Amino acid sequence: MDYNSKIAVIGLGYVGLPLARLFATKYTVIGFDINQNRIEELHSGIDSTFEIDEKTLKSVLISKEQIQTSTGLYCSNELEDIANCNCYIVTVPTPVDKNNLPDLTPLYKASETVAKVLKKGDVVIYESTVYPGVTEDECVPVLEKISGLKFNVDFFAGYSPERINPGDKEHTVEKILKVTAGSTPEIGEKVNALYQSVITAGTHLAPSIKVAEAAKVIENSQRDINIAFVNELAKIFNLMDIDTQAVLEAAGTKWNFLPFKPGLVGGHCIGVDPYYLAQKAQELGYHPEIILAGRRLNDSMGEYIAAQVVKLMIKKGIAVSGANLLMLGITFKENCPDVRNTKIVDVIKVLQEYGILVTIFDPLANPLEVEKEYQLTTIKKMPEQKFDAIVLGVAHATFLEMNLSKFQNPASIVYDVKGILGGEIDGRL
């Protein structure tokens, strides 16, 4: 692979589009996605994930006619458009099912797509977060079966785990050091050189694909466990009537104290990846205690927060059943429209079970997506009414500028899940 390489990026979501845009500054890139609406919006320069602004996106877009002669990005949902590529980068999501078991369906389908156009000498690089062994044991057999080609003879594989932080305009893809790996030492060097050509932060070439897969899955597992620890501290200190934020601030004055904060752990990475590692461990006969304990605790936080809110309402004499509550935010993190695996939904569902009428205001979330995913109604414009309770669920920048007193009754409670509101509030995690 060199500067004459033609790259296909499979999946144009939060990970694929920023990567495709970056590679398009030096290579001819075909961005492939099965969602026709997504392709159409990208052709017009619009990115509904807000990862790439219109000016930046339009600066790299090229037409179909320019594919043979120009560097840049062409987006398509037509298989024939990626047939002449020699490097395929798969960036599809790796979710879990309702039982928290890994769902590799998107990876299988993406592999089938690539296999239909795979040629001798091509390299397929996976970026999706998986447990060690998925690339070579699950994806490669699909590539071999459909293409009729032999692995590490006719075609090769690579792995470079994504480290995109959705909504983060400071730590963009080129500024985050990239782990790389290949199915042979020679391919490892080529994959590393490809990423090195666009990643200004540098790269780290791992000795094998399995090492690179393991490195990625433990990054998020480590964060999950650390957040679970401070979530447990928050529960303990709340029982002792001690301000958890103040405790963490005091402890943080020591140079080696890790600055984690309590909160809801959702999204498509931290709230999911530990289950991938746990599943593989259990297949091998080992029951991972710490990893699953952390998951259980973090998954319980939605119900805990809802219970805290209800207790505060009762203390203020607010009739819980029939009360009006304003939930500020439903995305899984601040300043990002992504609602996948958001744990705010857990809080909302429990509050509704108490008979509370929840109004969800989120200027970034797509109401149609929320309705489809969670059967919940969201609004993008604040209603002209007052509420018995207000819960800050997501720390969108726009919420910090709001005057919440305009929406409060004399006895209203305000609960701050993120611990960022100043002034008088009734409770925080």
C-alpha cells in the first residue's frame, strides 16, 4: 500500500466518516454505506453526526468521474464503486444483544460485502472493537468463503482499533495515537505505514492482530471499572451525606489519583466492550469477576438516579404520581447527537413507572431516531411551562446557558446527574 492505494471505508458513521475524510486528504477514498439517506446527505456536505463540519467535508468531496484521477472522498452505496479498491477498512458497529451477548452481525455483513469484490493482493483492515480472535477466526473465514481466495496467500488482513471520541473537537482522529497490526509481519508494516501517513500523533505497531484487538477491548474495560468504583463511592457517600464531588476534588490533589467521575455509562464503547471480553473469557471457562461486577454496578445507576430523584420529590412534598419532570438530554454524552445505548433511558423508564410525566428536551438528538430506538418522544424546543422536577441528564453546552429558574415551581427540585450545575440544587450524583 502506498499513495497510489485506493481505499474503501465500509460504514460512514461516527468512526468511518472522520477516518474517510482524513485519508481523503492524501488518497482516493470511496466511502461505502448501505444507508442511502446517509449517502445523500454526505453528498450535500451535511453530516448529521456533527463530527465533520460542512466546509471541511465539502473540501474533500469528489465526483464519481474524479475517482480515477483525483484524491478525495466519494460516498456511495453501490458495490461496484468499491470494486477497484485495494484496501478495505471496516468501521461498522459491534453492539450487544438484549442479553448483553456480542452481536457480530454487522461485521459478518460488512465482511460479506467486501468479499464480493476482494481481489488478489488486497488488504482488509478492521477497526471495529471486538474480543481477541474475531478478525482472524470470524471475519477472515467469511472473506475466504465468498471470495474463494486464500488468506495470507491471496489477500491479507489488518487491525487498527478505532479511538474516536464522538463530539470531541479537540481529540480528532489524526491527533490520537493509533495502534496497528497485520496478519503477517510485512503486512503489519504496510498497515502501519498507511496510518502513519495521516495520523500526526503517531502509531504503535502491535506484534499481532490478537494483541491489537485485546489492547482496544481493555482500554474501555479499564474505564468502565474505574467509573464503577466512583459510582459505588457516590452511593456510599450519599448515605453518609457527604458531597462526592468534594471528596474526589480533595483526593485529586494527589499526583497519582485517577480523576474519574460518577455517572451513567452508555454509548457504543464503554458500556458495551467489556461484555465482549467477558464473553470470550467465559467461552474459555473463566468467569471474569471484576469486569462483570463493574458492568452490573454501572448498569444499575439509572435505577439508582431515578430513586434519588423520587426521594427528593417526596421530601419536598411533591406528589410523585402525575408530577411533571423535565429531562435535559437523552444522548449518551454531551455535545453529541448519538443516542445508541444511552443510559438516560434507564432513568426515564423508572421515573415513568412511578407515574411521573417526563418531558425530554434535547436539541441535538434526532426525535425520529429516539422514537424508533426507545419508543420515547423528545422535543428540540423548550416548552413554555413549569415543572415539578428538573434533571440534568446530559451536559450539553446549551444547557449550561439556560436559566432553569424560569421552568421551576416554588417547590421544584433540581437534580444534577453530571455534577456541573452551579447555584442551589437539590441533589447530584
